[in-house]
Amino acid sequence: MIKHTLSSFVKAECADYVNSECLGIDLFGKRFREQGICFILENKPCAYFVRCVLPIAKERGYGDVISRYQEIDIDSKLMKFETRKCECGESLPKGKQLCEECRKKRRRETDRQNHQKHRGSCHTEV
């Protein structure tokens, strides 16, 4: 496994890092700090980085970056940045319990069970 540095991850993945400096703009276009040197490169914690950039670290092959950031931001209670997975192993979007294929499969199975359960009750003896 290749060891990546925190600074290389910031330079490659942070949308706020442009032309060797931080823009200081959040997702909604609001300033959260003045434009200038990146907090991460100064070994300071950055809320934007935690919310928007760090969650993609494992997906992009920068798994060791999370522990490196925790060395900078000891006080943060970083959650494990694991994407939720379906039964089949596919990653799930927020608010979904199953992927589309597993949802359809489970629905067919439930329908099958309900039809079997109620099949005998349709025919009443006279």
C-alpha cells in the first residue's frame, strides 16, 4: 500500500485548494475564513476538510490520511468514514437501506411469501 501524505491529499482532492492557497469558501458559497494558506498545511484543524474532503479518503485510496489528520485535530471526534453498504456490498446513498437491485429482490420475495400465505384463504369450503 502506498503511503500518502496529508498535504498531497489536500492538493489532489480539496476543492477549496486552488493555486497553492485555500479559497475559504464552503459548499454554499459562504466564506468560513479569509483566503490564504491552507489550515491543514499549517497543521491546524479545518471543519470544511472534515465535512467535505475527508469522507472520500478511503474511496480514493488515501486510507492512511484519516489517521494523519487525527494527529492534527486530536479533539475532534472523527466518525469512522465508512460508507454504508447494502447486503450485496454496493455503497448506499444517504437515506437508503438497500440498493435498487436488492430492494426489488426483497420486494419480490415478500410478495411471494404473502401470496403463499393467503393462497389458501381465498378458497372457502361450502
